[in-house]
Amino acid sequence: MIELLVVILIVGILTAIAVPSFLSQSKKADDACAKAMVKQMFTATKTFQTESGSYGGADIAGLSAIEQSITANSCGTATGVVISDPAAGAPAGTCPAGTSVSAASAQIGFCVGAQASGGTWMTMTEKNGRLYRTCEIPAGNTLPYGGCKGSGTTTGTW
């Protein structure tokens, strides 16, 4: 009887350790979908630039014509996609508001982003030949969170 109680106790301890790690895996899976979308958008934007000679005028419709899997709601019903000019300074967090790259800064670079169904934004920004991979987690959470690395704030890297 004592052996049975010890076995039940051990199983309970292992379950208490394993369950939280399994729950965090769903967040990582949601974020992986957004990361894949951002990578496809990044590649399609580079293709757009090769074909047109500039990032200027790149938008979601143009990227979707290059890669048909680039659509909103592909990583869940609440996901979004955005392409825009990089912000002044080093980019961090979500892409700046906008749906296309303007001609004015078309040679500087671009920013593409996708939102996971859990609310995390994954972005890739190319600015002056340098690549930034940033993420912004939903308010009320702390890093590390899902596929977003960092500490303390809501903006990290991936």
C-alpha cells in the first residue's frame, strides 16, 4: 500500500512539472505560424524589389500575387499582416502603421509583420542593409513568452 502511495506521489510530481511546459507549447506553435508568415512576406518583398527595382509600392496584395499563402487570418481568425516603412532609428515591436512602403523611403528598407492568434506580433525589418527580428507580446505578459525571447518588457527578439 505504501509503495502504491509513493508511486502516486511521484506521478503527481511529474504531472505538476510537465503540464506547464505542455501549455506553453501551444503559444510557441501559434508564434511559429506567424514567424513562417513573416519569412514568406520577407522573401516575397525581396522578390518584389528585384522585379520592380524598389521596395516602393510593395503592399499585401502585391506580395500575395508573388506568394499566394500571404493572407490575413492564416494563423487563426484574429491574425493580421502588415508591410510598411521601417521606423526612424532601430526598429522594435510591431511594424509602423501602414499597408505599403512609400516611395520616399523605398531604398531604406521595409518592415513585414504577422500577428499570431495568441496576440504576439512577429516582425522582420530590413533597414540600411541590416535585418532585425523583433516580437511584441500581448499586454499583461512577460518575456520569455511563446517564441519571443528577451526579459522584462513586452518587446523582444526571435
